[in-house]
Amino acid sequence: MRGARILGTGRALPQRVVTNADLMKSMDTTEEWIVQRTGVRERRFVDPGTGSSALGTEAAKAAIAASGIAPGKIDFIVFATVSPDWFFPGGGVFVQDKLGLPTIGALDVRTQCTGFLYGLSVAEAYVKGGFFDHVLVIGSEVQSTGLDMSTAGRDVSVIFGDGAGAAVVGPAEPGKGILSSHMHAEGKYAKDLMLEAPASIEHPRLSHEMIDAGRHYPKMNGRYVFTHAVRRLPEVIREALAANGLSMGDLSLVIPHQANLRITQAVAAALQVPAEKVFSNVEKYGNTTAASIPIALDECVEQGKIREGDLVCLAAFGSGFTWASTLLRW
Ligand code: COA
């Protein structure tokens, strides 16, 4: 069977920088609390009218340019998001239209912070199996329009930001590129990080009462999420290494989902790897959910942190709970 590798990456961040001091204008919080608990110093928010498909399209254009292939060679789109422009259709079809691509398929992935890695595994399988040659995988989020910016929502709202990242996956020699993907879910914890409404189990899906009760805002059991993340991330990274007969010493770089800095530091400690081997940019962008890994990957490529032959592990944990890893030989 042929291999599959990432041919090019790209990212798109809104221009508007929102600092912790900006958040203090609408909620009771402090710079110290946010930085100490999360490591986030600023995040980017879109201006009204920009949705996740627009950001995703910008990131996709950059990834296609970096891959060196003509846009017409893209066979399929995988679009990971928790914040589609509309309730339906999903965002992938908007990206297809905005890129001016022909009637190729567009699949939305809804696995929250692990969305990009689940999406990458779809691309990996299609390309390795010979079903498609080039698959565009995008993670894109506009979180800012869905956050409670009052004190009631401060535990969640200080963490999240907007952004998009993308990768083009194409054929490779066997044993090069994406070595393996590992995905898990544990739905019994769905209520510990979720956004309920609009809800199809309610009629109507969104009512004034639901809005008054704040059920259209995300809810998080922060401590619970933290505890599970610091256990599952090292576990799924070890699983990827073991599946390929490799060990921690072989790893050049870990790119974890940028949930928050304390989680990233706890993962480095659990893996017993130096902090510089675990990439972090959460201080600039906050947690951008499905976009965080492809944004981080693109920055690592740009900054020369990944060289040919390096072993890189991508790992994510998030709502569901879901968690996943992807092992790459660059
Ligand atoms: N500013 C100031 N105070 C805040 C605050 C904010 N933005 N958010 C919460 N607080 C307050 C709480 O109200 C609480 O006050 P109380 O003690 O008077 O009740 C206090 O800070 C401590 O809250 P707590 O929730 O116990 O804090 P914590 O130490 O667990 O930290 C998180 C909260 C969210 C930072 C932490 O649980 C965490 O990092 N969780 C993982 C979250 C995550 O990464 N989610 C995304 C996963 S993909």
C-alpha cells in the first residue's frame, strides 16, 4: 500500500487582537488569573460577517499554494469545525464554492478539538487506499460569536479564539508521511464540555426561554476536562509510538492541541520530555478548537522546527470526550 503525507500547510488568523485587558471590560476577571490558569495572553476575533468557512478558505488557499499542486487536483474536502456558518449545510460545501472547485465531495467532521486529527485520518485512509490522490483537510473556528462575554461565562470565554489551519494530503512512499492515526471517544462525558442549543431534541430547537437560561452558550466542567486531558494525551501519544515500534527518544516534536498552557506543560512532564519538544502558541491565539493543531503545525513548518526525516506527533483532547494522535515521519 502506498503512503500518505502532508504536502503543504496553511493558516488564517483574523486581524483583530483581543487582549485579556479587553475581556476585563465586559467580565469580572484579571490578566493574572487568565495567564496563570491558561497561559493565554491574547486571542484573535473575527469582525462581524466572517464565518468559519471564510477563514477556512483562506487557510486552504495557503495550504494548496504550499503544496505546489494545482487547486484542480484536489479530489475531496474534509472540514472540521464546531462552529459552521449555519446549522446546515456544513462548512465544507461553502469552502468548495469559495475555492471555485468542481463538484468534488465535502465532508464535515464534528469531533470538536480532535476534529482536525479525525479529518486527517480520513484523508490518510483515502490516499493510502488509492481512493483519492489529494485531500484537503481544514480545521476552522469562529468561537467568538458564540461565547458568553459576561462574568457568568468567564471560565469558558477567556480560553477560546478564532482561526483556521489546513493541510493538503497526497501520496508518499510507504513508511513516509503519516505513519498512523489513533482515535478514541468516551461519550459518557459529553455533558462535561458541550453546547446544547440549538438542539434537535427540543421543539423549537431554540426558544427565548433557552436563550434566557444561557443554553446557547458552551458549558465546561473545567477541572474534569483538565484531569482527563492530562491522562489521555500522554496515553494516546504512547499508543502511536508503540504501534510503530518507536519510543519517546525517537520523537523530534509533539504538537498538542492548544487547550491551555498548563495542560501542555503537564503533558511534557508526563512524557518526561523537555518543554521545548512540546510546541505551544496558546498565548497568542487561545484555544481555537479544531484549528489549533493545523495552525501550530503551519507555524512549526514556517519556523523551521520540523525538518525532513523528523518524527512528529500530533495529539488532541476535547469535548466528547474525544482524543486522538497522528504520528508523522516528515
Ligand atoms: N477570571 C477570574 N476568575 C475566574 C475565571 C476567570 N476567567 N473563571 C473562573 N473563575 C473563578 C471561579 O469562579 C472560581 O471562583 P470561586 O473559587 O470563588 O468559586 C475560581 O476562579 C476557581 O475556579 P475553578 O474552576 O476551580 O478554577 P480552576 O483552577 O479549575 O481553573 C480552568 C479553571 C478552566 C482554567 C481549568 O479547570 C482548566 O484549565 N480546565 C481545562 C479547560 C480546557 O482546557 N478546556 C478546553 C479543552 S479542549
